[in-house]
Amino acid sequence: MARDLRIDSLKGFLIILVLLGHVIIAVDNVNVINHAVMGLIYVFHMPLFILISGYVTKNPAEQTPRQMWSRVGNIFITLVIFHLLSVLRRYFQDDTYNATIFSFPYGVLWYLMCLIYWLIMLYYTPKWLLNRPVLNLAIALLISILCGLSHLFDFFAIQRGLNFYFFFLLGYYFKQGVVNTKWWNFNVLHIAVAVIMLPIIFWLFPRCGNIMNGADHYTLVDIPQKVMILSCSLAMCLLVFNKMPEVKMLTHIGKDSLFYYLYHIHIIRLCLGPLLREYSMPRTLPFVILYTLAILGIVYLMSKIKFFRWLLQPIKFKTS
């Protein structure tokens, strides 16, 4: 089956937003504009990335258990390798590697851990439930709303997995053709929700980014806030999904999205972080964008080196 280049463009766009958000965090989010940009990014960038992950996932009926578990095993190998790389980096940087070892999965690796959960959950969902998308999505949405009441936080990324499974499932069902396309493509509604709710959320709920990331604890009083954020996030996801055109440069990045995702954070920590600490480098948004592009360029050059590609998956389980 031919690749969907528009989906690759979307992934490339979202990876750039991931880099941009992490660069803003690295410069300490020192001004209102940086804070606003980061808030906007965090409302939809990972939910949409996860929705796309569900969109490109095969129907369980088209996979054997061996194929599914081989894919899970390959993801887990990559997860362990990059967790150990994080431990090694922390050892040489600030000698806090002990904490890193036990913070599994560390940092951005939560996405890989959650992807494992989602693949297993989807594959082993009973057929009677999998064939009832409205009910299945309603259950996943309810779990997403309520999961922050737990105190799991970052424990094996379980809470994040429960928080974002709704988006993964929604992408899967849309690709299977069982989601109402009129609602999915209702861009006027999506724009209206985003325009009305974004300012309200940022004004009333300064913690919106923390609650959206899926690892924050909140109380029953915060449930309306979570519902508003999820509604706005969904509208933004569908709007960007529908309106994103195919862009050749973004397509190349999107095809390599996992490489950029896993390596960029190390470049930020090893290169940008020390420079920011040692020198009075500008931290306004234009310079943040410049730093992001520089990191993008470094990771692109790394992608041409076979060792870094090999490290992404030195061992691969066969699917057949």
C-alpha cells in the first residue's frame, strides 16, 4: 500500500512543534509570547500525533498475534535503548542517573510506552466492543476525563496511556471508515470551538498544559476544566488534520518522525542547554524558532549516519 504523503506532512509539522515546545521549555518559558505559543502547541500537538498513530494502525483482524507482539517487542527494544541513553547522558551531565534509571520510561519516551499499551488494548478489545465504536469511544473518553483523579502520575506512563487512548482509538476508527465524516470534516464548528474556547481556557486555567499532558493529578472540581480542554483539543486536532496540505519538506521529516522525536531531546540537553546556561543568549520567540531550526538541522545530519539509525533498532523481531 502506498504511503499517505499528507499524513507524513502532518507528522513532520507536529514533530517541529514538539521540538519548538521543548526549546521553549529549555529557555525557561521566560515571556508571555513564549508561554502562549507553548500553551497553544500543547493543546493539540501530541493528541493529534497520537490520533495519527491510531490512524495508521492495522485492524486487529488483519494481524496475527505474532505480528502484533513483534511490533510491540520492536517498540520496547527501542524504548529500553533510549532510556539507557538518557541514563548515560545524565551520568555525564549532572550525576543524577540513579533517578533516571528508575524513572521508566524517562522523558519523551512515555509516548513509546503508551503506544505499546494502545496496541495491546486495541488488539485484545473484545469483538463485541470493538464493533461498537460509539460505545468504545465513550468509554475511552470517560476514562480520559477521570484518569487524572488517580495518583499514578508518571508511573510507567499508565496515566498518560489512559488519558490519550481516546485519540488513538478515534484515529483508528476514522481510518476504518466507521466515524461520521460530516462531523469529522465540520471545519466551521472546529474553528468556532477553538476560537471561543482557547482564550477562555488560557485565561481561566493556567494549568491547562499540565492537565493535557496526562500525568497531572486533579480533583473532581477540575473535571469541567478537563472536559473543556479535551473539547478544544479535539476541535484543534480535527481542524489541523483536515486543513494540513501535503508539503514536500515536511513529508521527508514526517517519514523520519521517530528519529527526530527520539534524538532531538538529547541535542537540546547536550548542546542548547549548556549554551543557555553559559551565555546570555536571546530567549525571545524569533530566537526560539532559530534554535529549533538549528536542532532540526543537527538531527537531520545525524539521520545520515548509519550508526544512529542502527541504534534506533539494532534488534528487530520478525513479523512473519
